[in-house]
Amino acid sequence: MKLFLWILFGFVVAGFAFWAIVAEGPENPFLVSLVVVVFAASPIGAFWMLYTAIRYETHPLPMVLMAFLPFSFLWYYFERVRPGKLTRGNRSA
């Protein structure tokens, strides 16, 4: 079910981006800012994912390659970073 929701989210974002490009574009300021956020989130998230994977992953190459897929940083955050699966060094005092 979780994978289905990620795929559905990807199609919704891609559909929104397709609509924003093909249509004349939204005239509402909120929708314009939403379009800017959608198109800015992917490259910013990819750079964050590259930095985090290179710094903290034992074998970063698969995650570095995955960073070039649009919005894959969301998967990386929710599946690798947030649950604490990624070791971030020795935290003992």
C-alpha cells in the first residue's frame, strides 16, 4: 500500500506539472507559488540527497544515481533518513 501511495503521489505531481506547462498557466498567486515550489523542490532535494548519501552512506553510488530521478529525495527521506536506518556516527557521550 505504501508503494502505491508513492506512485500515486508521483503521478499527481507529474500531472500538476504537465498542466502548469501545457495550459496557459495559473493566474492565482497561490497556484503560481505552488508551481514554483513544485519545480524548485526537485533540484534542491536532489542536491540534499547527493550530499547526504555521499556523506553518510557506506556505499553511496546507488543513492547518488537515484538522486537524478525526480522527487526521489522524498523516498530517501521517509524511507532511509527519518526512520533512523542511516547511521550518523557515534552519538554516545
